[in-house]
Amino acid sequence: MLLDGKKLVITGVLTKDSIAAGVARMAQEQGAELLLTSFGRGMRLTERIARSLPTPVDVVELDVTNPEHHRALAAELSTRWGKVDGALHAVGFAPEACLGQEDGVLAAEWDDVATALHVSAYSLKTLAQTVAPLMVDGGSVVGLDFDARQAWPAYDWMGVAKAAL
């Protein structure tokens, strides 16, 4: 099996049909051991999906904008596995003001745009900083973006954030 014995961290599992959930299922089928992350209101959704995987997995709290959560995740991974082989960054969020407004990208103020960029793009860097010290045998951090070759109506600042990723 391609991922036999590999230890993977997967973010962004919120629905059973999400790309992140599909990656989690496939990774398990290929022999990987997983840990999912989530936080806030989405935590229950992620936990439900974690229980429905071929082998149920734990979910650790991670708000990608919270440095304390990153420290706690690193400590958990160090204790649990002592190493990490890979991480999937499948996180994206933009406040309502950044999506589908009549004025498009002109409607959002900087604080909302900053949140969209922080969560959807910059957090790839913070996730990598969290797991890289545990990649003692090498590893990969993979980020999911979107097809930016065309315009996506109402995606507004989220399109910019994911293109930045």
C-alpha cells in the first residue's frame, strides 16, 4: 500500500463529500494513520465524519489563526507519533462581507479581507511551521487551492485568497 505506516494530519474536513474527507478515506485505504483537525462549530461535523471513516480517527482542535492551537497540535503529534509524514491544508474561510456582495471586492473592509487571507492562504505557512519539525524522515505539506483560470461569480475575496495560496 502506497501510504503504509505514514502519519498524516488532515485539515478542512467539514462534509463527507469534501475533497479533504475524500483524501482522508483514500489515505486510510492506502495504509496511512490519520489525525484530523477542526475547531468551533465545525468540530462536531468533523468528528461525525471522523467516526464514519473506514477506521475512526481522532480530531484535534486547530484554529489556524491561533498560535496556541498550533503549539498544542505540535505537542499532541509529538506525543502521539513522534513524527509526521505529511499534512493536507484544505482550509478556507472568508467573512460574509468578502463573498457575493453587490459591489464585489469593493464591498469588503481590510479586517474582513485580512481574515480571508489569513485563514485561506497564510495558514499554509503556519501549518507547515507546526509540522515541519516533526518531519524527521522528510515529508510533504500539500495545499488545496482552486481553478483560477476563470472568474467565479460571488467568490470575490475568497478567489483572491485561494489564488494567493
